[in-house]
Amino acid sequence: MIRLPMSDLCEGERELDAAQARYVSRVHRLRVGDCFVAFDPHAALECDAEVVSARRVRLSKTRASTHVTSLAITWIHGCPKGDKADAIVRDATELGATRIVFVPTARAVARPAAARVERWARIAREAARQCNRGDAPVVELGASFDHTLESVGATTRVCLDPRGVPLRDVLMAKPADSLAFAAGPEGGFTDGELRAATQHAFVVCRLGTRIMRTETAPAAVLGAALLLGG
């Protein structure tokens, strides 16, 4: 079934914006009488939608989304270069992250502008649509690395570094009520940042013998967490 992210769902007719109308009529070539699923990724609600004209749809009564993430997963990432953050948001969303925070670190090249957050939110919504997820993660810029670590309430906390213990040992030690992962930018974390992480109850872990690129880390780590039952 075709799915389209929409905010503030409520029963009745509503007008689509230009991008939504283009997606419905040009990308999927839906016509009057055709139906799709509208979903609000931030409220975790969905409903059936019927096309009534080129720009208008009729929404049914809303219901809870059927495919939502049951485990709270926070992904913290040192600000990467260029558009690598786009791939990080996309992969982390598809693999179940519920919160994504980009933070300034010692080896981060630059801090993204706040305007980038809305772009990342759009990427998260589209990734949720693509992977049939009924919710989307909160994406934000953290004020500082230390403050972000302090704000994490996860029961299992992992800071990624090639010198750490095997990630598998930590994830298999006990069932996690919630997870938090911290990954560095290009160049990784400094020794001081690793010490700060351990002071906030993060365990320094490695994924394996290979060193991942910064934009590859979410797919590798969250994929491993899913396979290991985290």
C-alpha cells in the first residue's frame, strides 16, 4: 500500500500541498477514487485516504500506526563532513532509532547550521515511509557532547571506539530496556571524550576488527543490535 507522511491527521477532507500532490498524482499516478495510507510519523497515527481531486483527499478516522518502534534507541553522532549526516539519519531511521543527536566534538570539522535539522527531519520522514515505519525519530543538534551524554536515560549505553570491548558482549549481557550509542566523526573520539563517556556510564565498545566509516557506523551497529536482540 502506498504511504504518505502527513501532519495533524483528522477525519474529513483536506488539501494536499504541492509536494504531496505531486507524489500522489505524478509519482504513483493515483486517480479519483484511489486510496493510500496517510501517516503522521511524529504522532504515530495513520488513516486511510481517498483521492477526491488532484489536490484533495478524504481521510478516514485515525488509528494507531501498526509498525512503530517499541525500543527507545538514541543515536549520538559527532558532526560529520558534507552530506554524510543525511545517510546517517536515513540508516538510523530505517533501523529503529527513536532519537538522533548530532553533537560538536573535538575532531568534528564544522557544526551544521540549525536549518539542517529540518532537512534531516524530512529525510527521517521519508525513510520511515520507505521502510513501512509508522513513526520517525526526533532529530536534533546537541549543545555539547558532555551535555548530550548527561541527558541520555538509556539503560544500556555504548560509545564506539576500535579499542573497546566487543559490542556483542555488552548487547548480549542482559535484555535492554533502552539503548544509546555514541559514534565519533571522521577521526573518532579523543581520549578525553572517551573518558567523559565512561563517566556517564557508557561502555566503550568495538564492532569488530574493521574500522567503519563514520556514515557506515549506524547501519553496522544498529543492524547488529537488531540481530542480537537488542
